[in-house]
Amino acid sequence: MTGPSPVADHHRLLGRRVPRGLAVGATAAAGGLGTLVGLTATYIARTHSAPKRPALDYGFTPFELDIPWADLHFDAADGARLSGWWLDRPGSDRVVIICHGHRGTKQDMLGIGSGLWRAGNSVMLFDFRGNGDSGDGLQSLAHHEQADLEAAIDLARERRPDARLAVIGFSMGAAISILVAARRPEVEAVVVDSPFATMRDVIAAALQRYRVPPWPTIAASDRLTRLRYGYRYAQVRPIDAVAAIAPRPLLVLHGEADRIIPVSQARELFEAAGEPKELVTFPGADHCGGYFADRPAYIALVEDFLRRALPPRD
């Protein structure tokens, strides 16, 4: 048997009676709002953490750029099978690992990767789990994928134990780079483009773009993410880790017109970081748009930072 309407009970406690039709309508509206919140939360959780593959596997490789390369196949600690490319510079004493963004692939990194290779660095590109040529595994927005970068670092050190190691990340890859470099001292320099300060901030910014109230949607999607994908938003907070990168050099890059991750998040990370650190913003550039605003200048900017951060050993 159905009990009295909770909306009607609430108003009776206030000493006011509500017409039955209005109480039923309010209850239905509340139920509809709850359904909308639930659907939105489910969509957010699936968008950021559920597997998704492109319809076709065609794509460019270093072959199109006339760069010699070797295929890489290695495993993350939890068993996820990963694939990558090694662009070797035998005479270089620097190895740069480049991390793509959410739903991206190593192919997206061929521009910056080839540019840094031509500048004299050995470069490692790889696909995070569930993307490109890598196998599936527990996926997320910068949580489970940290194990992938850890494995890439281990492989790079195995292949070139004498080299100095730098990590460059874009968007989700930038967040992962901060979180992993903070606890891996063998990473001697870090470059992050379009990073987010916390995962909750990313979700809130997305909801604001679509004019959806952040509360209670964020709380609901956070619970769904924990239940279905095994992590909470509070576990992905680069702002809590960035200070641990110091005294290793950090370069933060961000487009001032970023519609996905506001530039304010890069400034928050920069303020929280220790020295030495540098912040460069690109007027008018959207998400990860600094490279596309002026490709040669962007590559030169990153190469100059790496040269200063990782000078040749005596």
C-alpha cells in the first residue's frame, strides 16, 4: 500500500495543507528530476570510463613521416596489454615519453613526437588501455591509466638506462603525467598541456557547458563511477600531487580560450607547484590548441625547456 506523499507531509509539518493534485504533481516532478539526474550521471560515468573504439583502425604511423621506428608491446601491472612506438636517437641522452588525451591515440602525438625526434630526442609514443592498438582493461579518466604510464617508464628505462627521462602529457595525459611523475623520481622533467586540477572540476565544467546543475549530478555520477569502474573522483586530484614534482622542472601550457578545461585550472596547478616551474598560455587557443596555433614555435618552446631542464651530463 502506498503511503502519503513526502511532499504533502513536508508541508503539513510546516502547518500548511497542500491540495492533493499539487502534492502529486510535485512528487512526480521530483521523480522526473531524479530520473534526469540518474540518466545524466550514467551518461557522464560511461563517457569518461566505459570502453569505446573507433569504427576503423586505419591511421598514420611514423612511416608517413619517414621516421624509423620500432613497435612496442608491454604490460601494465594489472595485466592490460599496451602498444607503442619507439623513435630512437642512438646518440641522444634524453628520452621523452608522450601521453595522449582522453579517447586519443599515439597517432595524435605524431606531430609533437616527430618534432622532438628531429630535434635530437629519443621518443616513446604509446596508447593508453582501450585506445589505439592497446588492449582493453579497467578504464577511467586518469586513474587506472596511471599504471600504463608507470609501465612505459619502466620500459624506457630498460631500453635506455643511461638516458635522462622526460614526460609530456596532453589533457588526461597531462593529469596522468603529474600524478605519476610525482612518485617516480626518475622522471627528471615534466611538460603538461591543458591539464585539469581535479576530476571533479572537469565534470563540473562539462555540466556548466550544458547548463546542467552540478549538484546532485556530480555526486550521483561519482557513486556510479565507483560502483561500475572502481574509482572515485577524489582519487584523481593532480593538484594534490603537483608539488611533489619539485625540484624537477615543470612546464605548464594551456590555451586561454579552452572550452573543455578552463585555463584557471592550469593556473591553480601552477600556483600549487614548487620551483622551478614555468607557465605559458596561448591567447585564443582552445583545448590543446597551443600546438596548432604555431607548430614550429610550439616544438621549439618544448625543446628549449627540455634542453634547459636536462642538460647533457658531464
